[in-house]
Amino acid sequence: MAGITWHYVLKFIITGDAAVGKSSLLVRLTDQRFLVNPDPTLGVEFGSKLIEIPEEGKVIKLQCWDTAGTESFRSITRSYYRGAAGCLLVYDVTSRASFVNARSWLADVREHADPHLTCILVGNKVDLCEENAEGASNGRREVPTEEGQRWADEEGLLFVEASAKSGQNVEAAFEQASRDILDKIKRGVFDDDRSPGVKLSKPTNGNLALDQGSAKQGCCS
Ligand SMILES: Nc1nc2c(ncn2[C@@H]2O[C@H](COP(=O)(O)OP(=O)(O)O)[C@@H](O)[C@H]2O)c(=O)[nH]1
Ligand SMILES: [Mg+2]
């Protein structure tokens, strides 16, 4: 595998209410840092990162589109749903409203995205409700873990609780979704000709081709 840059490019979208931490999750993934006062996202922002799925022996290039969560951008962001293989549907565990609104974001995803898209529900900001020594939380949590898990199960979504601030489960969320997408590719649900959200590094002479050019291109590789 020497020299291989990536085996698959998977396009992800990150969606959910404003201020739940979508941009922070992306910055944590790509730059391993956390901004206390990030600028609000205007329209759509982009980030990319290589991750490894060791048990599959595959290197994945994640291409992530971070959408603005405000109503005024909703019509713009819808067009970005189309070519995605994966979606992070984010809510804030300290905001019940953001969890309730996740339903309408999911409805948007279902309406506009590929029906085979893998969606992972991410309850962000768990660092704000860490338990004390007696096991009691400090009271900021508004959505119990079980409730998030139950809704994810009902809707057929993957589920994880994470923190862009501490980094907990951020890469794991993308990895879990990528594993699910790889599984779909294996089963022939996604293929790179039909699904714009999945791009395969083209084989030459039975080996995976180098695609240094595209991997190094642009501002975000
Ligand atoms: N404590 C905590 N704050 C967070 C976390 N993620 C984001 N924030 C904060 O929440 C606010 C909104 O974050 P942002 O990433 O802009 O949200 P977006 O509108 O969904 O992109 C910012 O002040 C962030 O610093 C987290 O995991 N924990
Ligand atoms: Mg944002």
C-alpha cells in the first residue's frame, strides 16, 4: 500500500441547529483545536481529513461540508445534501430545543439526500454535563443519553455523544459512520459511479492508483 493517499473519498454533511457545535466539531476533526468564540458559519464551509479504518486496511478521505443552521441559509444548504454519503446530525445535549429540531433537520436530509446515506446522530457538548463523584450531573443536561439513543434507534440512525471541546468521540463519530458506509459499498448499496458522495481511487494493474494530485489540491486537503 506504499504511497497510497486514500482509497475512498466520502462526502459528509454536518447539519443541525445553529450553535450546537457543528463548526467546532469540524475544526476539532481537522485541526485538533477548539475555539471558544468561533465566527458563525455563513452558508457552507469545507474541511477535509484522512482517517484510517485499520480492520479494512482502508484510508478514507473525509470531505466535510459544514452548513449554517439558521433558517435563512436553509434553502442554500439543501442543495449540498444531494451528493453526500454521510451525515452528522448534531444537537446540543444541554438544549432540548436543538434535539426537538433535529427532527426537522432529519426530514430535510431524508427529502434531499441519497436514500442510502448513513446518518449519525451526535449529541454534542457532553463536557458541560460531566458527572460529579456521586454520579449526579451538574444539571445542564437537557437530553438524557437514553433518549437520544432511543430516537436514533427508532429512526435507524447511528448514535454517539461527543464533545468538540474535549475532543471526546469526535473522530470516532466520523469513523463509525465511515465504517457503515464502507459496509454499504461492500454490499453494493453505494457504488462510486452512481453515488456522488463516494469516490473510489481508480485501480490500475490491480492496484489502487495514486491520486496525489487530487489529495493535495486546494486549500483544504
Ligand atoms: N462546552 C462546549 N461548547 C461547545 C462545544 N462545541 C461548540 N461549543 C460552543 O458552542 C458555540 C457554537 O459553536 P459553533 O461550532 O459555532 O456551532 P454551529 O453554529 O453549530 O457551527 C461556540 O461558542 C462554541 O465554542 C462543546 O463540545 N462543548
Ligand atoms: Mg457553524
